[in-house]
Amino acid sequence: MSDTKKLDAVTVKLNRLKAQKARLEHLTENKTKQERMSRTRTLIQMGGMLSMVNIPRWLDIELGDDLQTDMNKQDQSMMLLGLLATVAEQLPSTFSEERKIELKLKGIRYMKQHQQT
């Protein structure tokens, strides 16, 4: 086999590998994007639940406040984090199935009550 044919064969293999790499990078990028979007959706939903129980109002947080970059809102941000940390510290390490059902039913009642207002 001539050097030119060997070079051509290597070039073809290299191009195939580059195309395969590009496909894998695209798939990885899409998966990462989907994971970020799913995470963001969950965080937004949890924030909505905090609003439903009026926690932002108690801490003087208005919808639209930037708790991360607004220096005037950092106290409220730290109070929110402290409140959540306090609640988390008081929770048991696990919930019984009965307790999970009680919490779920309370959440359902609260959601229905909130939807009526």
C-alpha cells in the first residue's frame, strides 16, 4: 500500500472519529442542558411553594427581588437561609410512612385552600 493510500485511510478514520466525537459532545451538551433545565424547574417550583406559605412576606422579600446580587436584600436572603436551616435541623433523619402521608394530605389541603383564594 502506498503512503498516499495509507494517509487517505488514516484521514478517513480521523474524520470518522471527529464526527463521532462531535455527536457525543452534542448528546452530552443536550443532556447537561436538560439536567440544568430540570433542576431550575424544580427550584422554581420549590420557591413557589415557599411563597404559598407566605415565607417571603414574613422576611420582607418581594417577588422580583434579586437575593443574590442586591446588597439591600442580602439580610433577607440570609434570614431565609437561616429559617430553612433551622427547620432542616429540627426534622428527623427519616419520616415514617404514616408521617409522609400526613404531610402529603396537609399539602393537598393547603394547595386546595390556596387555589380557592
